[in-house]
Amino acid sequence: MGGHAKTPEGFERVFDLVGGNGIFQWRLLFIVSLQLIVLTWHHIGYAFLGSVPDHWCSIEELKDSNWTLEQIKLISIPKKSSVENVNKMVFEQCQQYDWDYLNLLESSSSFEDAYSKIDFEDAPTKSCERWDYDRSIYQSTVATEFNLVCDNRWMAATIQASYMAGGLVGTLSFGSMSDRFLGRRKTVLISLCIVVGAGILASFATSYWMFLLFRFFISIGVSGSMQNCFVLVTEHADKTGRAILGIVEQVPFAVGYMILPGLAYYLRDWNNLQLSFGLLSLGLFVYYWILPESPRWLATHGKSEEAIECLYKMAKVNRLPKPKHDDLVQIVKTCTDETELQRRYSLIVTGDQKAGSSLRIDKSGAYADDVGENKEQVLSSSSSTSNTTSSPNNLSRFLQMIRKWLKGFVRNFKNLMKTAEIRKRSFVFWTIFMVVAMVYYGIVFSGNLTSDPYLLVFLGGLMEVPAYTVIVPFVSKLGRRPTTVGNFMLTGLCMLGLAYAPDEYQIIRIVLAMLAKLFVSSGFAIVYLLGAELYPTELRTTGLAVGIFMGRIGAISAPYIVDLMQTVYKDLPTLIFGIVALVGGFVSLLLPETKTLEMSDKVFEIELQAEEVKQKERERRQSWIEPA
């Protein structure tokens, strides 16, 4: 293994024949970029859809008077100290004075006359029954439409919580279905149908609960499409192209991020803005004709001829000679051929007895779980044939199909804990995904760069562009692990510096906040790439889905840390996020370096990779000890 490049094994050999970083891969990247731009609007559009503008009690009795708005508020709305500045007085948003306004209006000749008659000391107040809103920025939002303010403010937060919950359902369910049954292409198409349908229906929601439900389904579709498109790109690339393609694939998110404020600026009514998201998503139905299936997934599921047809197209677009059919058959069948699998299993048995036993490999080289699954499929097939010939029962077949799907769903998650190496990878990956999401959204929620929401969102997207482009050479040359560790450490140091920087040094504070956002955004991009490289094809979207699930938990915790800890000490949330980022950096040291590793297809290959990494480490240490 010394200093020689390792000869590719398994499916990875096919890229020498069809190309793994050519025109086809970059064209595919462009295709999936379309969905990422559009789905970004659904993903972060609630920043405008659900925004809560300034509001105050609506005094219906005074609306027909000739008083100005400021005069009406002076006579009907109490004042309180501002949260930002205790020396500044602002109008209450949820309370009003309890006067007889009609009598006051009829008995007064002018506002000044009415104002002079009122004693504001110990004046009675009551909660608002209706509200008026500042419509200088938004014509309407979900909050103004359904009055999600004051005692109902929790309902606005619940809309975001329902979106997060939909994301959890989408990532886990579509991740497993993609790996075991549907494949990448079908999963993306089904997900986009959900996004389009729920996105359009949400714009016509006539109640809070209807909108809540549709947002839940939008998130399910968005999660299913985003994660499977990412996996689709990485599975079409060789190990030299995965880094740049996996990172650059994040750039369309930033593009959609920056376009969103323009849409919201010209469509200031929430119904029209939501409808535009749904209608523009209709264009993604072109994927039915242009989105390919992953030949790697097809190969691992025994669909050899379909995989070969995909590979022929890849070679043609990459302007390479058409590979020989027999050569492709030989490579594709390594993913399912029992003799080849037994040979590679035997490498574990002879090289690492502990790994072999943890995989439950029997003396013949068969994989216990695979044998059990195959037996079950045979029995199910024979049972189905028996039912068909004797007494067909559609309900029975449907229930068998559901049972098989559920068992496969559970087995996929059990496989994430199957061996020591994949357990380690999973726990490390899930931890750093939770950390990067918590810190990322913590910075977003803590940021207060401008009072203009359109400019603020645009700047947020603009900062993502260098984060996704500058990092590419570091990931390709230095490797995934050192770049991940470095991003976490630099984020943590910037956050700690921000926590201790005095308020009077505003420029320093802004620079540190910008740098922290840059580093943590880069970390987010690398984590997605790691999710594609750490897991085998049969578990790739499932492993990534659980990582995204953990990330959502981190994201949900971020606003609570900001809101609750700020009451103790203003910069305590920043200090917490800084420490968490440093912890993420230390945990990242446990990651294997995947820069030079082939993408695996089966769980047992993870153990082979672990042995390869250990051997290289032993050789490196030996070279340091032995004299030249």
C-alpha cells in the first residue's frame, strides 16, 4: 500500500471508463441547482411570510374622527420602556386604555380638548380585542392575517416548529425509501409533487391551521428533494470530483437566498408571495424528462441493465468512447455478485476477525442479515405466487407490502449501528451536524446588522457565496478532516472574541460576527459532503437524513438559547455558541479522512476502509521512526 495509489475496487472502477468529473457531472449539477434555488424560497421564505410588524390595539370608535394616528395612539395606548433602551418610551402592543371613547369623542370639540379631560394616573387598561398593523414594509403577512400577536404569538412560532417537524419526517422517511425502494430519481419527483401541491394550496389557506398543515407538507417535500439531489450528484462523481461538486452544489442555496428579498419586495402580500413560490416550483416538473437515476443505486439493487444504460449516456456526454458491454457488466455486478462479495467479506474475516464477527459473517462468507432478507423475499414471492394462483387477495398483498416496507425501514436504521466503524462515523457525524446547525442559526438569530429585512436577508445570502467557494481548494488539497476542524475552531475563536469585545468597538464586533458566519457556513457545506462520503450507497440517504434530523434539533435549540440566555447576560449566547463550536472541532478529530477513500456501496466495505486508514497511519508512524 506504501506510496502507490490504491487500485479502485467495486463500482468505483466504472469512472475510468465513463468519466467521473466531466461534462455530465457538471450538467447534472446545473440541473439540481434549479430545484435548490426554488426550494430555498420555501425553506427561508417564512422570514417574510410570517414577519410580525409593529402593532397596536385597534380603537374602532375613533377611526371616524379627524384625529391623526399619533393622536389616537396618544389617547388610547399606554407607553412603556423600550427593551433596547430603558430611557426610551414606546407604545404598548397588547394593551389599551379602557375609556368610553364614543362619549369622549362626542363631548369634546377637538383632540386637545379630549386629551385635557383625561387623568392618565392609574388609568384602567385592558387587553386588545383587535389590532392595527404598521403596513409600511409589508402589506400583509400570516401574522397580520390571523392576528398571531400578543397572547397568540406562540402560534407564529408553532408554524416554524411545524415546518421543522415536517423536515424531520421528510428526511427520515424519504431517506430510507430512497435507499431501499424508490431510488434517488423517483424520490425527488414525488417530493417535488408534494412541494408544488402544498405550496400552491398554502397560498389559499383561509385559517391558521390550514396554513400550518400545508407548511408541514411543504417541508416534507423540500427535505426529500434537497437531500436526494445532493446524494445523486455525489454518487455520479469519482473521488476527485466529489469535493468540488459537493461544495459548489451549495452555491445555488445562496443564489436563492439572495433572490428571495427581491420577490418579497415586489410581492408584499403573503398570499401572492406564497403563490409565487408554488407556481415557480411548477417548472421543476421538467425533472421528469431530464433527471437521471443513480447508476450506483441501480447497481446495488441488481438493476444491472438499467445501470449500464445510464453509464452509456454518461460516457457519451463526457465524450468518451462507448465502453464494452462486458466490461460494464463485470464492474456493475461487483455490487451484487455473491462470489465477489464473499471475496471482499473474506478480506475482513482474514484481516480483522473482530470486524468479521461484528458483521455476522458465516463460514461460507455469507452475510447473515442479507441471507435472512433474501430468504424473506423468496418466501414472500412464493407466498404471493400461491395467493395469486389460489385466491387472490389484494388487501393481503397490500398489507404484505406495507409490512415489508416497515421492516426495511427499521433494518436501515439498525444498519447504521451494525459495525464498530459505522457506529463511530454515525455518532461523530450526527454530533457535528447538531453543532454546526446550532451555531449557524444561533449567529443568524443573534445578528442585528440592519433594520431593513430585505437588505438583511440579502446580506445573509451574499455571505454564503464566499463560504461555499473559498473552501473548495482547502477541502480538495488539505482534506475533509483538517478543514472541518479548522472551520469549527475558527468559528469558536471568533465567537469567543465577539463575546468579550466591548460594545464601543462596533466595527470589531461586526467583523468578528461576519467571520464567524463565514466559517460556520463553510462548515455546513463540508458536513453535507461528509454525509455522502461516510456512508455506503445502501445507507447513504438514511445516514444523511439522521444527520439532518440531529441538525434540526440543534437549529430548534438555537433561538431558545438566544432568548433565554440574553436575559442573564447579553453576550452569554455568543459565549455558549463559541464553546460549542470548539467542542465540535475536537469531535471532528475523530472523523476518518475521506479525501482519498472510494465511495463504498455496502456496510462491510466501511470496515475495509477503516483497516486501510489504520494501515496508512501505521506506515506513516513507521516512516517517522525508521532512519532515512
